[in-house]
Amino acid sequence: MREWEWQLLEDKALLDHIEISGIPVRTGDRVRLCPRSGGDILDIALKGQSATIEGIEQDYEGKCHVCVVLDDDPGRDLGLMHEPGHRFFFDPAEVEPLPASQDQEQPHRTKARVLIAGIGNIFLGDDAFGVEVTRRLADCALPEEVRVVDFGIRGLDLVYALQDGYDTTILIDAFPHGKAPGTISVVEPSLNDLDADPERGGLVEPHGMNPMKVLRMAKAMRAPLEHILLIGCEPAYFGGDDGHMGLSEPVEAAASEAVKVTQGLVKQILDGSWPAKEQKRVP
């Protein structure tokens, strides 16, 4: 290929905005990914994910491409990469604009103060409670200071995300504690009891999620743990060795309640009414 032909391939224009379904979108706006049917395994995995636009490009043929980074891409939170995360390119027809928050017109993104972390294994029945709740929260209009991430069973990703200095972290998980299935409880673990030596409590597995092990390792790595909350749901059933997908009926119903509880807590946290001075920690 001749030099000028290579130059044509490299030349691209950066656009200020484009219109999608009659809605102008710009860098920093959030969208939902809707890859065309018949795509590859990556398209299937990304379908329905929320993402933030990192750039809008137009190639030499005049075709537009929307460059996005997934909202739950660990690269955005871990501080391990110079780039903001893994970039993906989509046609404008493959993204759907999400409602803008009141703060979105600010020239720079507001630093997240609250991390909402969904925890669970989708192949183990009610253990997927945290994953389902964060999925629903991703469809809600939350303040810019709030970051919602489905960590699933990625314990190490959560350890590194906790290094980012959130004022409050809300863990959402199945929480067996002898109540009726579907019971929602909000507890604040005592951080004083965390062992600073992660090896004494067991190491965090790369593809496993034990919240207490995660907090111990995060503390050992000097993460600025301020306030940690757990929104837990009493499970009815965990999948056996052969696995089982899908929440039980009472836990499925409880997911909607957990969304409302989370939204209420976020409002209290951001307006300064939580934690109350007389609030007691749960050991």
C-alpha cells in the first residue's frame, strides 16, 4: 500500500457531537450498548452494558464511530493503566443515549464519592443477588458522585478499586443470617476487627469473592477505607455443584426493595445525614 493510502486510513476527524435518535451526544455522555444481532461472542457479552463516550470519530469515508469505555471496566478504577480503560468502537446505531444527570453539563466528571459494588456468582442461584441489584441500579438516574460496578466474583478488582478513596462503599450481596428468605438488612461491619495481614484470613482469589478477605487485603494495602456498608439479602437457595442460574422468588422480589434502599442510602450519604452520630456499627 502506498504512503498516501496509509495516510487516508490514519486520517480521522474528531467530532464535537452527533445525534442519536434525535438526541445530541458528546464525549462524557453515558450510553447503553446495543450491538447488532448476529455478532460475535464479544457483542453478546457487551449487549446491555452501560458505557461512557470517550470520543466520536469520523473516518475519511465520512462514517462515524463512537469510542466508549465500559462503566464497570476495572481499568477505570484500578489506577493500573495510563489510559482510562479498554476502548470499544461502535456505530452510532449500536448505542442508546442514557438520561443525563443534572451534573453532566460540567466540563469535567465529578469525582465519585460512593462506590456501589455488586457481589455474587450468577451460576449459584441466590448468590447472584448483588449482580441483579447493580444491574437494575445501572438503569436508574443516580448522581454523578456515585459509581455502580458489578464486580461479580472478581475479588482482586474490588481490592484495587477500594484504593481509589471513596467516602463510602456499599457492598450488595447475599447475606445468610438466619432471617426469612428475601429479608433485606443494612449493616456496617466494624473495620477495627479487620486483620491487617491478609494471609491470616486467606488470600483473595483472582476469580473468587469473599467480602471480608477483600476488606482485609484492601486494609493491608493501606486503602483509605472510610465507611463500608453491606446491603444483604437472606438467600433461599444457593446452587449446588452443578450450578443453578436464576434467583428464587422471594429474593427476586427483594431486589426491587434493595434498589430503593440503596437509593435512599445514597441520598443520605450525599446530603450529609449519614452516618448519624448515634449510629452503631455492627460487629
